[in-house]
Amino acid sequence: MSEKLPIERIAPTNWMTAVPTRAVLKALAAGGAPVRFVGGCVRDAILGLEPGDIDIATPELPETVIRRLQKA
């Protein structure tokens, strides 16, 4: 059995807590699946930079993601 690594969190930045970002996160998490910031926006947050774009990942199928975003 593999050992689980701890999940670390970075301090929230303005773009993470902005109303549009929170609305997208809420819509994607509506089914209970995890939703995470990924990629360069995470790197930029760690470095204290403003990201050029925001990447979000979820294990949901594309059809489910589209349906949830349209509903929201």
C-alpha cells in the first residue's frame, strides 16, 4: 500500500477568491467531485505573480462539466 502525501495549500490570492472564479468552482463542484487549480496559475500564486490564465481540473467528464456550467 502506498503512503499518501500530505495536501498543502497556498494562501488564497485575489483571483482565487474573485466572484467569477468562485462561481465556476461552485458550479463544477456541484456533484461533489474535487475541483483544483492546476498548472501555471498555481506556480504564479506561489511566486506572488498574477496569472495569465486560470487552469482548473476535475475528474468529471467533459459532458458533465459543460452541463454544470450551462446550468450555473
